[in-house]
Amino acid sequence: MKDKGDLETAAQEFLNNPTDENLNNLMENARALITHFVRKYGLARFQEDLMQAGYEGLVKAIRDYDPQKGAAFVTYASHWIIGEIRHEIRRQRRYEFPGCLVEVQTKVGQVVDDYFKENGRLPCTRTIADKINIKEEGVLEALQGGLVSLDELDLSKIKSINRENFQLPIEDKLTLYRAIRKLSLMQRKVLYHLFFQNKTQEETAQLLNTNQRQVSRIKEKGLKSIKEKLKESV
């Protein structure tokens, strides 16, 4: 890691003379600090996005920094960098955790509450399973979601007991989810905004800082990849 004094000096130089050259110098001197926090708080597969978030935190820090308040810039910038990295991690989780498992957890909570109010005791997992139409072993597995990493869950245990009209079984939802999870982050973001948020291609392009043509290409490539992955699972 570069010496903290180098970063302090670079920050002071930018504050005295806020040119693009001095900003680039500040960002270069902050690279090691940002990398440190990315490795500490983030996941390797998100490193590029988290580094970008860290630099956004750095820029916000230098804009707000007041040396007259006595805090060292490294200390002040660290607060902003960590904040932006954590914000990005929370944002990424929307694409990483399947909504169908969140739905199962919500249903379990409702069944437990209702059963306890009516019977004065907690229901067994068999009762919960019957109520929410998930096999008993699947209930136990789904409840671990959020307590352990998704990779530690055995998603193959989570299956419906009975087929329901006009409802996609949870095992099929998870198969689809696993196919989506293998897409690149940009492909997931595009499909999320287009199909889950009902955004237009133009709106999605604006949200992701790209153009409509690129969004269209990413969408088609992502959908093709999903189809291939679903064929492999049959």
C-alpha cells in the first residue's frame, strides 16, 4: 500500500489546485486504500464494481473534505469509501438472492405467526411444509437463506409437494434463477430492469449509463444463454 502521507499530499495538492491531473494523481494514490476495503468487505466476483464504488466515495470525500475540521484526509476518505462499497454490495444482492426464497421465508413466518396465535405453540416443519406446499427438507434449507451464503445452500432440496395451476413450481423457479446467476452482472442488470422492473430499453440504457442498442444486444445474448442453460438442466 502506498504511504498514507502520499495520499494526504495528493489530496492537499488537489484542494489547492483542482485540475484533472491532480485528480488523477489523487485517484492513483488512493488505489491501494480502495483495494484494501474492497478485499475486506466485498466478494471477488464483484471487484470491478466495488472498485468503481470506492472511487465514487473518494470523489465525494474530496468534494466535502474540510481540512480546518482537523481530520486527516485518509480517515475522512475511508469513511466515504467504505460507505459507497457497502451501498454497492447491498445493491448487488438484489441480483444475487432469489426472490422465490424470500417469498418462502415470508410465507413460513406468516404460517408460524398464525399457528402460534391459534394454538399457543409453534408448528412442526411438517405442518409448515403442508401449508406452503414445499417439501419438509426444502423448508429447512430455505430458512437458512440469508444466514449462510447462497453457495452453501442445497437448492435441489427445495421442491413443491403438489403442482398448482398457473404457478411455476419453486424448483423450476430456482432452475431459472441458477441459469440467470451464471450471466454476467451487466446481463443480469439489463434483464432485471427490463423484465422485473418493466423498464423500456431506453430507460434501462439511461439507468445503466449505456445506449439502447447496447441494451438490446445484451438482452438477446442473455436470453440466449438462459435458454442454453435450461436445456442443459432438462
